[in-house]
Amino acid sequence: MKLDVLNIEGQKTGKSVDLPDNIFGIEPNEHVVYLAVKAYLANQRQGTHKSKERGEITGSTKKLKRQKGTGTARAGSIKSPVFRGGGRIFGPRPRNYRQKLNKKVKTLARKSVLSDRAASGNLIVVEDFSFDAPKTKAYLNILANLGLKDKKTLLVTPDYDSTLYLSGRNIPGAETTSASNFNVYEMMNANTLIIAESSLEKIKETFA
């Protein structure tokens, strides 16, 4: 698949790139993409939630009232879950939510999303660009020139670029990542992928 390379003004440069069919032209596997997104979201959870059960509550263990003759239910401790301030029944405990995905599954999921975005026309290749200093207004102008000002975008750069990251950090829906570190969730969360021209070589090396 051939794709025209655009400049930051949104115009064709006269150059085109050849997108490998084994990366950008496969049949997307929706179930594998689902597994990758689910694993990513699960791995973001800290799992530090905790509530106190009746054995962990600070309080007296004295029996509150006599067993019989009160006309109400028997009660043996102020720490009982039925009383306000008592322990919680089957409350959450710290646990590890991490899920493992095989390397081939991760690779197939990323290829599936790249192929889907390429087939649907939601993938743009632009000339390499950068800023001398973080400039949110300049980043906004580029998105406007590409017709993506009000859309969720993911800019893929060859390597981590702090100036581009800081430039787009305050723009709702504008994300940046590096070609060796992009993941399925980021790509699925974006309407359009903006790939810097030199990032394609990094992507090919990643999947090689």
C-alpha cells in the first residue's frame, strides 16, 4: 500500500511511502485486539484497595447487652458488620491484577490496529518535524492544517521527543508516543494515527 507524505501545512510533498502488507495490510483480528486492550487496562490497576474486616477494627470486645430478653437480635461485639463503624464483610484486599500476553499476541494486535487504520483511511504520514521549544499553538496549527483539530490523534515519532510531548500535552485528545513504545490501547483510543516519516523504519524494525 502506497501513501502520500504530507508536510505540516497539510499539503502533499510529492513523496510517497510503501507500507508493508505484512504490517499494514493484514486481516484485523478483533479478539486479539480485545485481549490486548483488556490486559493493558488491567495492568494499570495498582490493586492497593483495602477495607478493614471485623478482626481489624479498633474497639471494645465487650458484649453489648444480654443474650436474651431484650426483644432484639443478639449482639456480641461493637465491631460487628451490622453496626455503623463495624468491619466490612468480604471487603476488597490487595491483589495483583496483572495479565500476561504472549509476544506473538501483542504483535498481532498491534498489526491488526495498524491495518485497520490504514484500510479506513485514518492513517497519515507526515514529514519529520520538531520544535525548538514547547509550542502548543504551533502544534494546534499543524492539527488544523491536517484537518484533525477536533479529533483524537496519536502522533508516532521515531524516538521520544519531549518538546512535541509538552506541546501537545494540554490539547484534549492529542497524544504522542514513540515508534518503539506505542501500544494497542493508545492506537484504539485515537481516531487518527499521525506517523512521522522516519518512524516507519522503526516500526518495521520493531516487527522484524
